[in-house]
Amino acid sequence: MTEAAPRSYIVTGAARGMGAAAVQLLHARGFNVLAVDREAETLNTSLAGLSDGPGAAVGVAADVSSDTDVQRFVSAAVDLWGGVDGIFNIAGIGVQHYVALAEVDTRDYDEMMAVNTRSVFLSMKYVLPLLVARGGGTIVNTASHLGWHAAPTFSSYTASKHALIGLTKAVALEYGAQNIRANVVSPSAMDTRMGEEAAIGINPAVPALGWKLLADQSANGRVGRAEETAAAGVWLLVDAPEHISGIVLPVDGAQSAK
């Protein structure tokens, strides 16, 4: 009896933090993983730390906001494994300048929308035909607590994540009949580089107080760990019942319960 080939997934933003954790979780379960990030050196270092397994972990350096680059890494997955079973979109950027909307630089806004929203549109655009051809599959996109709430000086970031949720829900409705599920994992602040940048942005003079403000938003009094949100996203990608689609799953220490 021929052994079934491992399932294959794409993970963006895979070089560090939540993305690296997601790659580790998927690879440890024997899946093939195409790990995508623009930081090639960091990505290669992260992948070099993986132990051998039945599935392959392959790194691709790419700009997720580039139409050409997205087509290239999706084609790479097809060349390697004949297609994909799903994609976990994690790549994103945080706020660069913590100012009210009238003071936001238009170039900063455009970059935010390109990396956080356009990238997800592009990856779904080029992965969806592969999922349809395979008879179904899963998409998990990464939003934020600010994807369905808001905060002062986070207007561009909030807009980018609200749009991401809308795109995901539309895809869940458009492709549900073709056995494709699309969901969102929604973390609050995490112990990642983006979290550190937010803490510094909130209180440049005393970043520890910025961290405290972020931690105080959660009922358990701490920020999230990257691997917690990665695990929730992998559950949606691989293990969640087929009837779960179009949802936003908070991983925020009850912050969204307020």
C-alpha cells in the first residue's frame, strides 16, 4: 500500500516570532512547509534549527506585498509538492510613528496596507486556485485585537487589520462550497519584535511601562507568547472541524471580552 504524501503548507513571516513557531509546529507534525520571509539570513538560521522529519521545510526569500514575489513562492510550492493544502499568512508590520491620523505620513499608510492587507489578498488570490484543484483546503490569516477594535495612534494599523478580516470572511463565503475554509487568528500584544516596538512607541522614555500597559489589557496580566497564537492558527489550519469557517479566533487573554 502506497503511503500518502505529507500535506503541504505555506507560512509567511516565517523567520522569527509567531511565524517561526508555526513552521516548527507544522514541521514537527510531518508536514511540508514553505517558509516565506523577506529576511533571508534570519529565515535560513531558523530553518537550520529544525530537526529532521518526514516533511520538508524549505525557505524562500520574498516580499509578500509584491505580486511577482507571491506568484514566485506559490509556484515554488507547486514545483516542490504539486500543490498546497493551505496557507498561514503571518507576515506583517506594526506602527512606525505613533501619531494621530492627520499626522500620518501617506507613505507609511501605503506601506502598512501593502504589507498587512495587499499581501493577504495576493496570497489568497494565487493559492485559492490550487486549493480548488486539490478539492479543498484551509486559509488562516493573522489579524490583531485591533482588527475588530481600535486604539489612538494606531489608525493605519487598525485599518489594515479590519480590511484583512473583511477579506477573509468574504473568501469563506465565496469558496465554502468548494470545501475551502478561511479563518482569522487575532492576537493581542505578544512577546515579539513587533510587541517590543509597540512598547517603545507607547513609552519611548521607559519601554518597561509600555510593556506594562500592554500586559494590563489582558485578564491574566501578561502579553501573549508567540507560540500560543501560532498554535491557535495551526489548529485552525489543520485540526479545526470542517464546519468552522469565517471566524475570528481571539488569542488575547480575555481582552476581547471587555
